[in-house]
Amino acid sequence: MLKRFSKLTLVSLFLAMASLSACKKEGQESEASSQKVLEATKIHGKTMGTFYAVNVVGGFEGGEEALTELCEGIFKEICDRISTFDKNAELARFNDFKSTEPFEISNELGILIQECVYQSRRIEGAMDISVGPLVNLWGFGKDRRLEIAPTQADIDERKKLVGLDKFELRTTKDKSYLVKHHADVRLDMATVGEGIGADMVAEALVKRGYRNFMVNVAGASRSLGLNEKGRKWRIGIEDPTSMAPKVLVPVCPLNDAVTTAGSYRNFFKDENTGRVYSHAIDPKTGYPVSHSTLSVTVISHSAFESDALDTGLLVLGADRALKFGEDNNMAIATIEYVDGKVQFRHTKAFERYLECK
């Protein structure tokens, strides 16, 4: 059985930004010394239907086994809250609750849902955790994969269950409740799971005194300090047009969180029409996006925030995503496929992360 960390709850991820920021100056001083550290504890594995990798420079006390136990304990705690595949998970039980009566949830899950709703409203509802019925309809949820695209009638029927007005969160002094306005409403928080995981592992490492590490949970990255060669951490924004993994643009996270949402890896092809449909679904139209934007990268102090925004900004498309970034002084980059060529664009705030010297 995986060890549980009672003091490390989902509420604590909101403290990650403050605790890591306090270490930022220390990480910069370490960089100035250019001290090379060769020893490192590295692990990798699977979680939330994807992969994770953690690199702790200087070595982790207890080695790979202890670091794996720490990370997988955290990931299990997250999955116990937000998984829609595990029928015993908190969110899965809410989804299976066929009633409009209040459903009691943990305060931790309530905080996460409240934050998701806030981020959704920032980007015109383009990221909507109630999109679950449409995700399942298009074959990207826990239901089987599709061979033929759903009909307009099916889409219209599922859209009746989608929207921030289709559910509500109620909180009292020490309890939280979710209420469906239709018994078939389903919530899906997969879009933020990776970011939550990266934040929580990073915070756990900082609490234990580690100041040089990188945490990757699929498209969400969190790092601090320097790598084992005494240099700035570098990660790559993937070339979405390459069949094999290939870096299009390298970036230096500079102790911040980096997440990328892409529409080019997870898709299905209609056997009748040959048309390819992306997994990035616009909750307003009910259809997968069809514009030329292939990926959106967001850098902020919190992987949760970046992860909550990148998918919605991908739905909005490059022009609107970059405008949002400029209006809010956020580091955002987009990749489009225009006239047979890859086009990389970014906001002014993104420029500092491109100087990997």
C-alpha cells in the first residue's frame, strides 16, 4: 500500500507558489556560483493515464524507492479526489450520483473546483469542467473510442448538460457540497490533474529542503534551481508536426511552471468521412476545435493555473490566446500550422524564458 501523507493535502498546493518563490532568490544565487552537482536521483512512472518524471539534483534521501513512494503517494491522493475512471474516487462518485440533491465533497475538492471555475471565467468559459458529457460523447472519456462522429442531435442533447450554470458549489464553515441542476451532469478535471501533480510534488520537495529539481507530469513542468551540470533547467516545446518527438523551441522555466496543451496527439479518425477530430473540445459548440492552432504553452508561478488556462486558450485559438496573454501580462506561446509552415508566436512576457544562456 502506498504511504499517505496526512499533512500534504490538496489545499496545500495553493501554498506552493509562495514557498517556491521564497526559494527563487536562493536558486539564483546557486546559479551565480555555477557549482556543478553530478549526483541526482531520477525516477519515472505512470499516473493519471500519462507519465511522470522527477529529477532531484544532489540525491534524494532514501534514493529512488523513497522518491517514488513520495510521488506516487501524492498522485494517489489527487486521483482519489478527481479521477473519473476510478469509481471510488470522489469526483467519480459525484458523477454517478443521479440526483439533484446536495452531494457532500471534501473541502479540498471544493477549493479545486472553485479555482477551476475562476480560471474558466477568465477565458470566456473555454475551459469548462462540466464538459464531461461531450468528452465522453466524442470518445475521449471513460467510454469506448468512436469510429464515427456523433450526430448533431446527439451533440445538442449533451450540450444541455454543459456549462458553469449546470452545477453549483456550496460551502459552509467546515463542509462543501456539489449540486447538479440535472441528474446527468458530469464533471471532468483531467485538464488540471497534471498541473496539480507537478505543484504538489514540487512543494513536497521544497518542504524537505531540496532546492534543485525538475518535476514533469506529462505536459506540466515545475522546476527550481539548477540541473546536475550546474546550469539552468531547460525544457522543449514540442514540434507538433514531427512524427517523432522533436523540440521546436527550448525554454528555461526560471523557477516557474510550464504547461502545454496540444491538439495533435490525442484524436480519432471518422471511418466514414476520413476526417480527424481533436480531443480539444469547445464546450460552446460541442465540437472539437478545427482551427490551425496546434498547441498553447503557458508559464506562470503555478502549474495548476497554467494547466487550467492552456486547454481553454487552445480552444480559443492563437490570436485570442496571445491577446489574453498581453492583456494580463502573462507568458504565453502558440504554435500554428499556416500555409504548410509551422508558426511560433509568443507574448512579450514570454521573451525572458527564451534566453537560455
